[in-house]
Amino acid sequence: MAATPRERADASIRSVSMSSTLDRMACAVVKRAEDKALSIVTAESCTAGALATLLADTPGAGVCFHGGFVTYAKACKTALLGIPAPLIAVHTAVSREVAQRMATGALAASGADIAVAITGVLGPEPDEDGNPVGLLHIAVATRGGSVRHVRVQSEERSRTANRERALSEALRLLDRMLA
């Protein structure tokens, strides 16, 4: 069923509001990284570079943002981030183990000090391994060996809402690691 004009307007307002919230969060992360002279790299699957774009669009990012890896396909996770295919086969691409390996792989492949990784299922359907819509795994790893992970199960069916949630949770975890 098509959305009514009112529903489309409400969604647009929510999107603008979320966008400004994400922008503020990204600014805080970039400022904190800049203040600590730390550099950031991203490794993204389901968000397909949206976090890298958000960080790169932030004033001051040139000082601390090294770049990102978009590894949407399982084969890319293996080829670009060094994640063993058997690990993906056992745990699926949407798992704590893969998110953590994405973060440590991005560190190994870059000169950055801290890496943030996102993998998940945005929807509207479960993935080929049966992972449900809204399942997100986010990990942050540092050169010092610290790794943190957060698992989120959103009840949203919307790709946009789940993407925004993934970005928000990733920025929140990254900010905590930089604190």
C-alpha cells in the first residue's frame, strides 16, 4: 500500500532530524579523534560506505579520517580485510566474529589508529543465511588491541531506518572508544 502524503511528510521530517543528529555525532567523533591525534578507518558492509561519507563530510575530517572499506559481499570481506571464508561460513557475515575481524582487518590494511566496522541486515527481507531484518553487529578496534562490540536487533523493517540506526550505534561506540 502506498504511503499517504502525510506519512511521506512525517518520514521526511524524521529523516532530516536523524540526519542532523548523525551530523552532530560525527562532528563530536572527528573532534575527539583530532584532539587525541588519532586516525579513523571504516569497514562497512550493509551501510555501503555511508559511515565513511558521514565522517568525510565533517569539517576537520581531513586530519583524522584515513578512509574506508566497503565490503558488501562475503568475498570482499575475505579479499580486502583478510577474513577467512570458513569463519564467515560458520558464523555468517552478520555476526560478532565477522564484525570484529572486519575492524581488525581494516586496521591491518591501513595506517589508522582506530577502526569501526558495521555488518547487518537492513531489510526488507532476511539475508541468504537467514539473519533477520534489523540485526546489526558493530565493532571498534584500536591499534593497542582493544576491541568492543555491540549487537543491535531493531524491530524496524525499513532499510533507511535500519541504516540510520547502524550509523548512530557505530558513531556512539566509536565515541566511547575515543573517550
